[in-house]
Amino acid sequence: MDAALQGILVIDKPLGMTSMRAVERVRRALGGAKAGHAGTLDPLATGVLIVAIGRATKQIPFLMGLEKRYETEVDLSATTATLDTEGERVPAACDGPPPSREQVLAALESFRGTFSQAPPAFSAIKIQGRRAYDLARKGDAVEPQPRDVTVHALDLLDYAWPVARLSIRCAKGFYVRSLARDLALRLGTLGHCLSIRRTAIGPYDLSMAMPLKDDPQGLEQAIRPFSPPADSR
């Protein structure tokens, strides 16, 4: 292990991999270097994952506090227990015409600014010292407490029933899967995410992100120096 290695890697996390598994891959490729990620991405989400290396791991709290950007496809015709495609699909009852584009746009107004949001049952939130997803997978009733979240921008990129494609710019703690659930409920239906892609964390976007590789030399060359603003230390 090279003790001099420090900085951040901007990774494009692949589909199906946990964030911790991505960190383990980086750590192993760099000979056991100290490493940690700055904000979990769900296994079925892809996109920007910042991995801090060496002394830069001390700046993970600062990095986690940066705003996030996402794009997601929401299926407004069904839900799942996990609020993504991992769970079994449960169709919504069809009692009338599907929501119009105008109705979707109107409903999105409720999810801008600061508001209360309940995290998904399948999430890393701790309930009495246990991860919510561990309890949910055992069949226990899980109801994470709502908390305030902030959305700076929320746009409808495309809509063709039953799929709405959204772009989101939000603060720390926001759950895209919860937005799919809550938007659908406001429209009188059920919803879940077909895809989630994080396009940026603060100034670090997909144009800077590299595919996850096991190539030590390639990873070392991709490490970016990092120092937070002086007033954040």
C-alpha cells in the first residue's frame, strides 16, 4: 500500500453493485489503501460515486453534504416493496384514465422546496440500532420516521404513460425512490423507480466519472487532489 495515496476518485458505479462493494474493489486494487464513499447509491442505481482515498477520507462529511443531481424513470402504474425493480411488481387498480401530463406537472409542485419525506422501508436508515433493510427483509413491519428534505429543482423531462422521466437537484438525505412512491400517491396511483442515475455530486459530474476498474495504475492516475473550502474545515 502506498501511504502517499490521497484524494478522491469519481466513479461511475455500475448497476447491481453496492456502494461498499465498489469501495472494496478500489481498496483492493490500490493495495489496501484507506478508502470510503461519500454517499450511498442503491445497488440498482448507477452513476456518480465519490470514493475518498487516504487522508481525504476525513473530508467525507463535507463531500456528503454537497447537493446531488439525479435522473430517474418512474413507473406510475405499479409499486414494489423496495420501490425499485428488485421487488415484485404490484399493479395499481385502474379506476379511470391515467394522469395527464398537466396533472403530473401539477403534482410535482408539491415536491419542490423543503418538505417531509419518509425514507423507504428498504433503506440504510437505522431503527433501534438495526438497518431498516435488514428488518424489512426479515418481514418485520418497517416505518422509518419522516424527516425534512430539500429539493432545489425538479423537472419533468418526458412523460408517456406509465413512465415519467424526471431530473432532480436535491440536498443530502433525499430518497428518489420515496419520490416515486409519493408522486404516484398524489396522482391516485402507485409508483416505483425503473431506473435511478446520479449525474452529479456538487461539481463532480458524469463527465469526470470513470468506469470501475481493477487496474491499479489506472486508478492511481485518476485520483484527484481534494481540499475543501477553508471555511468548511
